Amino acid sequence: MLFKKKLKKRSRLDKALEHRDFAYFWQPKDGVPNIGDYLAFETVNYCLNLEDKDVSQIKSGKLLSIGSVLHFAANGDTLWGTGKNGKISEHMHVYNTLNVSAVRGPLTRHYLLSKGIDCPEIYGDPGILAPFIYPASLLQSKTEKRDFVIVPQLNDDMNKYKAYTEKLISPRLMPSQFIKKLLSAKKVISSSLHGIILAEAYGIEAVFYDSGSGESAFKYEDYYKGTGRDTFHSAKSIEEALIATMPPIPDLLTRQQALIKAFPYDLYE
């Protein structure tokens, strides 16, 4: 009798990690994905698929996209929608030559210009492309929507949410799971930047909850200014966020189209 060797099933995350040197994304040490960071790999792959290209075909360096991961860049790398992390010290930024296609917002652009690095005025976190990859029409439940959900930041003190346990959406989910849960709500209250970005990408009202997690306001301001908003509202409590009425979400279509047009296809064979 012949027995076939049972092959270990590889997850999408395993496959993504194999190519992280080409399409960089930050990965928590515990191995559980963080939505905004892992989505970087999915989004880069989506754009490459539009031109029948593959991440491993990169000619040189690596591509950095979604996330406040600018300090992980090295000379010769390429940026597409990347942002600076406001709480990372200057000595962590060791590059002096980068290829920049787009950045998250004007604060990141001004920082790069101050280092003598050319940077076009093309703004947008590539997370806003999620509706093209994960269409709401295929993920949205037909059940009645909840009034609100809450997305905590990765480093939040979870004791702050004891009264709202049933409303929480963990940011430690794969994209389709996370987005399905977002789409179940009329309003998203989020201390996670990508909770805000993904909610707005799907046309859901999002309120930034300043949870006191120790995160710098830089990345939030960078995103909002990159979508044409000079000011933004931050709630200091869940209760304040619940009664907050947000201005209309800016038209993101133009920025979505500009990001795809700016994708560095010439970086690939």
C-alpha cells in the first residue's frame, strides 16, 4: 500500500512572511497579524496582479507601503503610501536615498524633504484601496447594522473598554474578518489608525478616540491632512465619541486612483 505524505497547509500569513523582504510589513513578535500592517502585503499584491507581476520580481531593495514604517527603510528602498512614526527617534532613520512614489500625508513628505529626499505631493494610505480588494457587496451581512463598534489600538489598556466588550473589534484579525465586522456598524470609534482609515474607505463614519495609549498624534494628523482635512476631531472618551457628529468623509476616489497610478511598477521585472 502506498501512503501519501501529508503536506502541512500553509496559511496566507506564512506565504506573506516568505516575501516580507520584498514587500515589507511590520509583524508583531507573537505572530498574530495586525490588520493595518498585514494589509500592506495584500494591497501590494493586488496592484501587482493588475499588471501580472509578482512581489519576488522586484529588481532591487524592498517596497514599503502601509504603516508608520519609514524608519525601517534603507538606502535604495521604495516608498508607496508609507508614513513616519512620530514616536521613533531620529537615529533610527539611517537612509539618505529613497525612491518615493507616494506617502501617507504632508507631514511625512515634509520630513523627507528636510532630509533632502525628493517626494511628490501624492498622498494616501493604501489602506483606502481595501474596497477594491474586499468588496463590501460580497462581505456585508444583510442583518440590521449595529449603532457602533470600537476598534482599540494595539497598545491600549483594555480596562478602558470593560463596559463595551460586546462592541469591540480586535485589530489582530485577517482583513476579511476585520472588514466584515466593520461593515456591521453605522459608526466606528477607533484609537487604531487603520480602524479609522478602513471605516472611511467603506463610507462608515469614524471617530478618532484618543485613548492615551502613548501613540504620537503625528500619524493621525498625517492621514487626515493627506485626505484634505486641516483639522480633525479627537474624542477623549467613548462617551464623547458616541455623541460626536463628524463632517462628511472626503471623496477618496481621486486619491485611490492616484495611488494606483503612482504604484512603482517599474520596480519589477
